[in-house]
Amino acid sequence: MTAELAAAFTAQNTDPQNLIRIVGETLRAQWCALTIGNRSYEWSDPRRRITDRARCALSADPDIAIAIAPASAMLTAVQWQPLLILLEPLVYTGVAEHAKRLRNDAVKRLDDARWHASADMAQERRRLERHLHDGAQHHLVALQMAIALAEHRESEPGDEQRRDAVRAQLESTEDVLVATARGVLPQTLAAEGLNGALRALQRQDLSVGADLPRLMPAVESALYFIALEAVSNAQKHAPGAQITIDAYMRGGLVTISIRDDGPGFIVASDGVGGLSHLAHRLEGINGKLKVQSAPGEGTHVIASVRY
């Protein structure tokens, strides 16, 4: 067998299927099979019936094993060394090719995540521009006009009422600016981290259990906005439902869970439903998003990030 294998090596015909054929024919076996990791190669003699079999592990790392029938044709581990010598380079080549494919897939996912992040940033910028133009700017212009009118009619009757009206407009403008800024980065999130920001959402129909250390800002903001979106969706589609948020770190994984006992729905085939833009954002920091729901069973949103 060694001579036949050497001839195959010289002819550069070391394909595993050819090698297992050489083994079967030279040992006059009924059948033999070669396993390399998760790949298998078989050969059999159609003229002979397969009886008892034997198996021998040639290598544990990489995982290489051979099986043969009849069992009496099995060689010792030492006698299989010529075959193992020819197989190991093929195994490592396969591992290198697999690693290359994984690397290329990772690069593609990273490029996709960057593209989606860029698109999300552009969408958020347009939203802020619209809110500033349609909301804050109009309020500020109205406030400016109200102040000018109050100054012009300062000595006329009703001066105190005009001042009250200006104060009310000032408070309204402040509320608009706070609401606009909330979409950028909540002050609580920056100051107290995800624990504080999530606890600030608590109310009668929303309970929060958060036990997390301070995380990288990108992770905190991504998980916070996922929680905010999930809560907003629950309030919109399941009014009156009880909502529960849990945030914890376990086994190097930061997880935030948002569950409601609303009517539920059929989740889209992508597994994230209307949260696809947040799922892409999460992928950019090596995270995953999953939405579980069914009619009558409520909704469960789970976001996790390796940390």
C-alpha cells in the first residue's frame, strides 16, 4: 500500500477519494471510508458483500479516521502513517480555505454593517433636521415675535398676561428642544449608563431589572435605542400591555430583553420584523437581535452583544 500511495503522491493525485480507493484495492477490502473533519469519502467493491467493520482514529487534531470491512483488513495506527502523511497537508489546506471563506464573509458583513450604519446616520440626520426646522425653529420664531410684541405693548393693560404667555411659549420651546435632543443621546445614558437610562423608563406598566457595568458608548446607545423602539412598538400595538425590561451580562454576553404580554403577531421571515434597521446597527458591534412572537402569546425582543 505504501508504494501505491507514494506513486499517487508522485503523480500529484492525492485527492482523498483516490487515496481511499488505493487503500481499498491494495488491502482487498470490501469497503472502506475516510473521515476528515466533517467530510467523508467512501469506496466499495461492488462484487463483494460488506461484513463486519473496524474503525481506527488516525489523528485527533485534525480529526482523521478510517473504517474498513472486513475488520480483519484493519491495519495498526503505525501502518496507517503513510496515508496520514499525505492527508494532513490536504486537511490544513482545507482549514485555510475555510478560514479564508469565514474572513471574506466577515468582511462582507462588516461592509454591510457599515453601509447600514451610514444609511441610519443619514436617516437620523434628516430626522433631526426636520424636527429642528418644523419644531424648534418655529417655536423660537414665535417666541421671538411674542417677546417683541410684549416689549412694544409693555405699558398697555394686560402686560402681566402677555408675560405669562411668553413664559408658557418658552416652556413649550424647551420641551420641543428636549424631545429633539432625546433622539440623539439621553443625558441619563451618558451620565449613568444603560442601567440608569433603562430605569428612567419605569412606570406603572413598565418594570425594569438592570444589572450591568458601564459599557462602551456604542454598545450602550445601540441597546438603549433597541429597548426604546421595542417599548414604543409595544405601546403602539399593545396598549395597556405590561412591559418588562431585563438587562444583564452573562458568559461574556451583554443581553437586553424586552417582553410584553400583548396580543402578539406573526414575525416576518427575517426574524426581526420592523426592527431590521436596529438589527443592522447591532451587527456593526458584533451583536444579534431576535424577535419572538405569535398571536396571543405577546412579544419578546432579545438583543445581545459579545463583550
